[in-house]
Amino acid sequence: MKKAATGRPFLEVFAVALKENYRFPILEIFAFLYAFGTFIFAGLGATVAQSSEIFAHGLVSTLTGIPLFILMILIWANVAYGLGNDVEKGIIQTLLSYPLKRRAVLTAKLLSALGVALLLFLGIQLLALFILAPDIARIYFSTISLTYLANLSPSLLMAGIVLLVALILRRGGLALVVGIVLYFAFSIISSMAFFLAWTGSDFALKAFALIYPNMALDRYYAGFGTPSPFGPSEMWTPSFSEALGYIGVSYVIVAVIFLLCYVYFDRRLGI
Amino acid sequence: MRWISLAGRLGTVLLMIGLALGLVSFIPAAPMGGFSSGGSGSAQPEKYQVLGTTRTLTPQTGLRISINTSIETHFYILNVFEGDLHEWAMSWVRERFPDLDESAVWWASRNVTVLDAFLESHSDTVLWDSNVINDLSKEFFPTTVSNATTVIAYPSLETAQFEYEIESITSLAPRERTLLPAEFLALFGLVLAIPWIFFTRIRKAPSQ
């Protein structure tokens, strides 16, 4: 009975959030960009492959390139402008008046902001994979899933940080700027860590792989078969279980950031 | 009304994905420089021969094949190294005809019957089979990473004249795989979107 009583307000808040985040034709434009971008930027870099498994990993890595940036734009818009502006302008008070716990309100908002965006992204990506390389997608589904897990972790981390900043500063615009700065900082740090590893110090690469685990997975697959002509052969190559460990740790970090968001929203928001 | 809205928005999203796929399917495959072979000549009756060399293909790198023959032939793309195919054919002949000398074994291993025996015992290696053809023009993309060897077989008793050209090509998404899903998604999306468009856009208009 209690479940039914909280279920309906939850759906109401979720529906309101959906309507706010995906006004016609925002979702349609992003769906088109995801689908078109996925194919346009798909895998020509992954065409020279030593095995189907490496090809599967390489294809997913290239498939996620630009569409992942499009996903980030959608998430920033939903989290920073959507939720951030709701907090900034006090609109969130209307949602808090529903007979729901604060964390349920945040969950409904995040389900709309992140869940739907991720669902659209992954749906189109998997469709593209099954169209492009059906046999590889079927046989190496675990490799593909793992590569997606590794690729999505930094995006979720950035989304969590943007959310935390939006909640603490109560400024949607500023949170958006933080998100954009973080995105480019990640790219720069990634290149620097790789360059340092080239010069013989693996520490930066290993440390960065904790929040960017696809780097560990990339290095694991680079160690597969014949050595890559790019980079010294003695560069850090983790084992499969180590790569899995890096992915696991990155999701623990993501979970901690979102937990902080929930705690702040629940107890410290002061609305 | 909410269900109509939900289905309608789902429909418009599917329609947009279908349109994007349709647009991608019109981007033609491009040749990969330096990976082409071709030629012409006459082929012995009841023999087969390998055209070009074995190439590594992926779902995005395929072959553009063009063949013209004077008699009906069979064309195959096999997921096997050329050397392995010849080795298997030679050992198959040696097992059945132990008295033949090496040059006779080599000549007999090029018989169509030997190729048929290979295809029967290695049916999983057949990536594509043309059936009986005179002219062929095709773009082929495998669904997985493959070592493609192109083989032409002449089951006829006459000597055949042929011309062929095989070149490696690359494509973002092969048209034969994208066009059907694009049509299906666009159509399904349109069906879902029509009630929503009718109720929210057309019927609403007069009252505004």
C-alpha cells in the first residue's frame, strides 16, 4: 500500500523531469546526432586488427568517441541547466512538496537526466554494433560490455562532479563551465600520462587509469599479440584481472561522488 | 493521452534514428589505395583457381569484385589462407591417389571435385558463394574479421575466357546491412508517431 502511495508521486516527478529535459524536438535531435555520429566516426581506425576480440574493443572505442561527447553535452544540459537551474531558481521546492523523500526526488530527476540519455546512447550504439559487425557483437559481447563500462565511467564521474558543484554552488551555469573544463582537463591529463609512460614512468598512467579505466583496458589489448609499433613495448601492460580491477575502482569512485550528492541533497541543501 | 505522447515521442526518436541510418547508407564505399588485383586470360575446364592473394577483411573493409566470364562459373570467398587451401587439396589427392607423382598431384589438386570436397568438409569457411554466374559485380563485407581468399571454379567442360578485378574497399557502414534496418525503424517510428502528431499538433491547431 505504502509502495503504491510513493510510486505514483515518484512517477509524477519523473514525468515532470522528462518533460523538462526532453522537450520536443531535443530528444529527436540527439537521437539523430547519436546515430549519425556513431556511424560517421565508426571504427576506420580499428580496421587493421589482429583478432576479432581486439577489433571488437577497437570498434567500440571508436564508436564511443564523438557520441560520448554528445552524451556529455546532453548530461551537462540536463544536470547543470536542468537540475542546477531548478535549485538556483527555487523550482525544486515544488518537487519537494510531493509526498516523497528527498532522495527519491533526486533519483527521479537523475533517472530522467542520466538514465534516459544513457539508454538512448547505449541503444543506438548496440544497434550500430549489431548492424556493422553482427558476428563480433554476438561472440564478443562480454568484451564489448566491458569496453562500454570502461568508457562510460569517466562520463559518469564528470556528471557526478557537475551535479555536486551545481548543488553546492546552486549555480547551473557555473556547474556547466566546470563540466566543460573537466572534460578538456581529462583529455589533456590523458595525453600527458601517456607521454610520461613513454618516457619510462608508468605511475601517472596507472593513477589516471583509476578514473579513466579504458586506458588500462586499451593497454591490456595493446599487449595482445604482436607489439604495437606505437609506443615502447615495455610500457605498462596490465593483466586482464588488473584491468577489471581498474574498472571496478573507477565505479567505486563514481558511486562515492553520487553518494555525496545524495547526502548533500538530503541533509545539507537547506531548502 | 500520456501513452499516446510516450509512444509518439518513441516513434519520432525511432524515425530520426532511421533517417540517420538511411543517410549513412548512401555514403559509398571508398577504395583502399594499393590493394587491388585484376587480369584476364583463359581458364582450364573443370579446374578452380585462386584470384589475387588472401586479404584480412573486417566488417568495415571488404572487397569490390567484378568478373566477366565466357561460360558459367562459380565464385567463392573463403575464410582460409591460400596456402592452407592448396596444402589441404594436395594431401587430399595424395591420400586417394598415392601413385601419382608430385606434378600430377599438383595438377589434380586444382580439380573442381577437390574444391567441392574441401567445401563439403569446411562449409564454415564459405563467406560467400555466388552460385552459377557469367557476370558479377559485387561489394562484399564480412560480419567478422576474416582471411578472405577469392576462388573461381569452372565446372564446365569448355575452356573459359575471363576478366576480373578485385579491390579492397572501406565503408563506414555497408549499405546492404543498413538500408533494411533504416527502412524498418523509419516506418515503425512513423506508425507510432502519427497518432501523437494527430492529437497534439493537428487537432490542437484549430482551438489555438
